[in-house]
Amino acid sequence: MILFIFEGKNDEPRLYKTLKEIFHFEMKEEEILHYYCSNIFSLYDTIKEYGVFDGSINLINVLKEEAAKHKEIESDLDKIKYSYEVSEIFLFFDYDIRKQDEKNKLSIEEQNTKILELFNYFENGSINSERNGIKLYINYPMIESYRFFKKELPDEDFKKYTFDLLSEKHFKQIVNEESYYQNLKYLCFDIKKSGDIRTTDDEDRAQKIKKNWLYLKDLNIKKAHFICTDAYTIPSEKDSINQRNIFDKQIGKYVTPKHEVAVLNAFPLFWFEYIDEQKINRENRGK
């Protein structure tokens, strides 16, 4: 089984399910979707409290216990009887760093330290007794980065778009005020109440969505490479834009010196890093 842990239960599954549908790919094993319904700092505090970092309990058992406590959390975790059934875990969370104020007691540096601890753990993370198979993907600053384009795609100015971490405005507000796209329809199909994707008979719309995904992928991959290496190109080595490298460069180039973060979405990077690799492997097996 492959477990996907999404921070939210709206945009993330819609993006993921449309991506799967429009490009006709399947994961190599049965997939489980879990909606955490809280932010990355809540995740950190929870697994710290349970003792996941020191190996007292594994992540899947923590998620099950938390889902049982909170009715708003939607999950198919009951399908997992034993943690060893899960071979890979992919987590998608927002960076969502906030300036220090009366509500947020942590400094930007302290918030980054928590995320760094998560990266350090997940890079060598434990699903079962073996320490592998956990990958954390980060949206900068939030999931709404998928539509932060100020003109119709392809918007090459996306390369320079950043968000001021000290801004009085929330990123969602800025996106709603400045983005060319005001909803997900340019990129996604609708989702039925059952959670299944609602495809369309409108072939023109389907092709437009597919073209926009290709633009989204190209722009985010090139920007990730620019963040990491200053080269605005598609990297020849995927590992050059791995999630830890992006995080470190965001801190070094943007967050610490400028109190800003380069806008970047995780789903095109997951596609580039994981889905494309699966496709290549399947094609090679078929030869």
C-alpha cells in the first residue's frame, strides 16, 4: 500500500485525482488517502508528543489514534491492518510560516527548526522497523501556489514571484486579489460527493486542463531548479531539486536574508520526481 497524507481535504485531493485522471497513471500499489485537516506544526507537535521521533510509536498508529479522536479528519486508514503493509508514505503540507505575534509565539527561525526536524526524520523515517519510504513535500507558502499566476499560462514571470512573510495580508487573500485564475476549474475536474473525480465530455476543456498541467509542471520545475542552482532550466538530475534541497535554499536565499519565500507548488515536483520515474520503469519493463 501507498499512503498519501494531505494537509487539507479539498484542493489537495482534487489536484491529485485530476492529475491521475488526465495523464492516465496508476500507482504501483493500492493507495490510501488520509486528510490530516491541520497544519505542519500541528503534525510536528503531535508526533513529538507521541514519541514518533524517538521510535516509541510509528507514524501510522499515531494517525489512526488522532483520526479516532477528531471527527473532522477524513481517512481510509482502517484499510491498513498492519503498518508493514505500507511501503511508501507521501506527505503534502504547506510551509505556511507566520510572523511572530500574540497568536503565534514562535519566531520564523523556530518554525523553520520544526520543519527541519521533520525533514531530518522523514529522510530516514520509519514506517515499520526499516527506516525508509517516507517523503515530505512542501507547498511554498501554501497549496494556493497552484494558481498564483498574474496572467494566463504560461506565465514566465512566475520565476520571480515571492511572498513577504511579514505581510499583513494572508497569502490566500493576495492570491484572490492578484491571480489571473480565481478557482481550480482551469486545472481540475470537479469531485463527486463520493470522492471520485467527475470527468467531462467536453474534450476541449479536458485538453485545456492537460495543457495547463504541463505548463504548471514546466514552470515549477524550472523555478525549483532556479531556487536551488540559479539555473532556470529543467534539471538533468532530479535529485538536484529534491525537497530538502529546496527547503535549505529557500531559507538561505529568501527567508533569512529577505523574510520572503519563493512561491512554489509541490504537486508538479512530485509528478516530476515520482510519477515520471514510475512511467519510465513501466515502459522499460514492457520492452
